Amino acid sequence: MWITRLVSMTNFAVASSALGFQVFVLYPWHEQLQRDFEDLKKEHLRVLDAIRDMD
């Protein structure tokens, strides 16, 4: 009985830690990457327009 309880509590601790990591680390990092990607795309389009204007 106590082994089952220990496994359940361990499972809960691991799942809670994983959820906390996803919410507080991965999601903000994903948002930053998305902003950086949008900035990179705008810069790429600006460079393409500059090259097109040189021709």
C-alpha cells in the first residue's frame, strides 16, 4: 500500500515540475523566439527590397 502511495506522490511531483517548467521557462522562451523570428522576417524583406531597388 505505501509503495503505491509513494509512486503516486512521485508521479505527481514529476508532473507538477514538468508543468511548471513548461509554463515558466518554455512558453516565455517560445514567445521571445517568435518575436525574434518576426523581426528577422522584416529585416529579410527590407534587404530584399533594397536589392530589388538597386537593379
